[in-house]
Amino acid sequence: MIINSILSFEFPPINELLRWRDVVPGLNKVGLIAIASALIGTLIFLSAARKDPKVAPKGTRNLAEVIVEFIENNIIMQTMGRDGLGWTPFLLTLFLFVYLCNVPGIIPFIQMPATARMAIPMFLAVLVWVVFNAQGIRHQGPIGYFKNLMFPPGVPKALYILITPIELISTLIIRPFSLAVRLFANMLAGHLLLVIFALLSEALFQARDRILIPIGIFPFFMLVFLTGFEVLVAFLQAYIFTILAAVYIAGAVHPEH
Amino acid sequence: MEALSKIVKAAADAATGDEKNIAAAGSAGFAYGLAAIGPGIGIGMIFGSAIEAMARQPEAAGMVRTTMFLGVAFTEALALIGFVVVILLKYA
Amino acid sequence: MLTAFVNINSFSQVRVSFDAVSAETGSEEGAPVGPGPNPISPEMKELVWGAGSFIVFLILMRLFLVPKVRKGMASRYESIQADHEYASATRDGAQADVARYESAVAEIRSEAARRLEAARQTLDKERTEKIAQVSARIAEQRAQAEAEVAASRAAAQSQIVSAVTAVTTRATQIAVGVSPDSAVVSRSVQQAMEGKRS
């Protein structure tokens, strides 16, 4: 209130921050970022695949191999083991797409993570849900999969009254919901924080009262710090999304884990 | 508690749009504050235990780190659902 | 339940607002229009574009790009492995060569030592032979010289004996007037000289 009255500064509602003009009808900035990230990922791997694999990797080839090894060593080997290596393309695509959709949130003049809108996280979460359920049904049969899901082995029979609904809800509803909401809410919260500090420092730098102008340094420092923090968050959220997808798929393929 | 009862009372009394907005904003802030308590404690405990485990067995650090991120992801989801509920209260 | 209800509710809202926005955007190109989307609910156009680009990306990666990159990595690892094996084989060969060379060197060195020893022994033998010869000759010459010395000494002694005999005979003749038997005189002179000597 006080700040508002001193600076004549009003924080815009969130939906105005997320309002983008359509580039062409039906395609806005978020769709453009999604297309660009798919394109960038494809280009990196296309240029990597065209290089001579025999010589020491450089440039995009090195980048692509680092990503592949990161997925294989830090995600698949940690959660699915050696026989999960066939999932490399899917998890790699998931990781790269989510990361490249997160990163525009901190690139100057773009400043909008595509995952801060619900559409892409929701689609990816539903896709992961479909994939892990399909894998469970394929590897354990429909009856065996739902039996293991509802009646997890190694639990006293009397506890099934309590556990069966919890397991069912948590696997079939909470998992995709939390997967989508985690990514979306993290990116939206980061975006809002950046917007808040950017608007606050702008309002202070342009204040009519001269004494307020130097104070604008503090929100500006906070803005720089949060941008650095968002670099970490963009990577971490892509990593967590991918590793949770790997854990769900591994749990559906091998129910004993 | 007094604040909560005031907010609830304001929300109940609110008939016109402006009063309802004010009540929604207040309860939204309160809801997020409540939603952040548990996950905050939980994430602190997870990181503390993970650091302890890594210090005791540095050779298991990779496995501990992976499990730590998984635990943080599950715990953090609660706080983020609180954040989403705040936006829902304000806009839906 | 609450969220599901809200979602369904806001989804329909957004559908409506999306239609309104696109209708207005079609009419004029300018500042952003409308109140903006609901911050929670997904927008249909974003969903379609995001899903479409992800699926295309996934198909490309799954069918062409990742297998190719992965195959390149595997082939490079294999070639590096093969190079490693070749290098270790070459190193083993080189080490065998070094061992052979060293054994040859040791053999030659022992051969040389043997020859040297043989030559040394030959020389030694010749030396001792020569020394023996020389010392034999020296001994011979010395014996010869000693014999000569003894002969000349005997000659001198006989001369002295004859002289002393003559002198003694003459002295006895003068003193006694009788010439003594020369054999007796010479024997006594001989005895006296040898007794004196011995």
C-alpha cells in the first residue's frame, strides 16, 4: 500500500503477465518457444550425428555426447539399472525438451519459460503416465499390473483396506498431477519472482522522489541473484522431471522395487 | 488465529466483488504461508540427512544425491500445490 | 475434488477467452488484447504446439539421431579399445625385442670374457715358459762359470803345491843335505794345505 502510493506503482495481475500477442493466429510466444526448443535439440543432435565419430568429439558432438552420458550415468543407471538403457532416447528427449523450454525464462529479451504455462507440463505428465502404465501392462500383464498396484506384496493383509485406495490414488492421480504441477509451479514462481523484482527496481529507478533512486540497487541485485538461481532451477526441474519419469517407468517394469 | 477468523469472517461477509477480492487475496497469502511451513521443514531435514550420509560415506554420494533430489521433489510438490491453490483462489 | 472442479470450470472459461482473443487478434495487429489467460489452466493452442513439437522431436530422436550418436560413441570406444590393444601388443613386442637384445648382449659379453680369459691364460703359460727357459739358461751359465772357477782354482792350487813342494824339497836339502822323497813331501804339503783349508 505504502509503496503503491509513493511510487504510484501497481503490480499487474498474473494473467496480464502471461498475455502474449499471437504471432500468427493460434501460435503465441509459448508455442514458438516449444517449437524453437524442439528445433534446437534436433539441430544439436543432427549436427552431432553428421560429424565423424572416430575423431575426438568437439563442439555440438561433444555437447550431445555429454548429454547422452549424463542421461545414461546419472539418470538411467541410478534408477533403472543396465537394462533401462533402451530408454535413453525417450528420457533424453524429455530432459532436453523440458530444459530448453525452461531456459528462455532467463534469456534476456525472451524472459518466458514455456513450462510456466500449464499446457506443456500437463502434456508431458500425461505422456509419462501413459508410458509407465503401458509399460506396466506390457511387462506384467493387465491383471498382474493392477494386482501389484492395488495389493503391493509384502504387506499384512489387514492393511490392504488402508493401502489399496492410497496406492491407487497416488499412482494413477497424484503422480501425473504432481509431476505437471511441480514443473509448472516452479517455473511460474521463478518467473513471477523475476517480474516482481524487475518491476520494483524499475519503479524505484524512475521514482519521482530522488531519494528513492539509490534504493533501487537492492531489488536489482536481488534480480541478478534470482536470475542466477533460475539457471539452477531450470536445470534441476528438467533433471527431476526426467528422473521421476525414469523411476515411474522402472517401478512399472520391475514391481519389486 | 485471530487473523484467520477475521479473514474467514471477511470472506463470509463479502457480498460485493471488491470485498470478495480483498478477502481472497488475504486468504490466499495465508494459505501459502501455511502451505510453506511443512515442506520447508521437510526439505531442511532431507538435505541435512543427505549431507550427513555423504559425509559418512563419500563413496555413496552419487546414490544419496539422486535419492535426495527425489525426496526433495516429492516434498516440494506440497509447497507448489499451495502456490497453485493461491493462484486458483485469486483467479478461478 | 476442488481442483478438478476448478480446472474443468476454468478450462471452459479459457476456451471461451481463447476464441475471443483469436477473433480480436485477427481483426487488428497492435497491443495485447483481452485480460490475458488464466494462469493455471492450459491453453489449447499452447497444448497443440507443445505436444506437436515434442512428438516430432521425440520421433526424430528415437528413430534417427540418438541411435546414430550412440553408435558413433560405441564405435569410437571400440576403436579406442582396439588402439589400446594394438598399443599394448606393440609394447609387448618391443619388450620381447629388448629382452632378446639384452640376452644377445650378455652372450657376447660372456664370449668376450671367455676369449679374454683364454688369451690371458695363453700369455701366462708362455710367460712362465719363457721365464723357465731363461732361468734354466742362467743356471747353466752359472754352473759353467762355477766349473771354470773351480778348474782354475784347482790349477792354481796344483801350481802352488808344486811350488811349495819344490821349495820344501830345496829347503830340506839345504838343511839336511839329503834330498827327500818327493812323493812324501808333496803328500804332506797337500795334507797341510787341505787341513788348513778345511
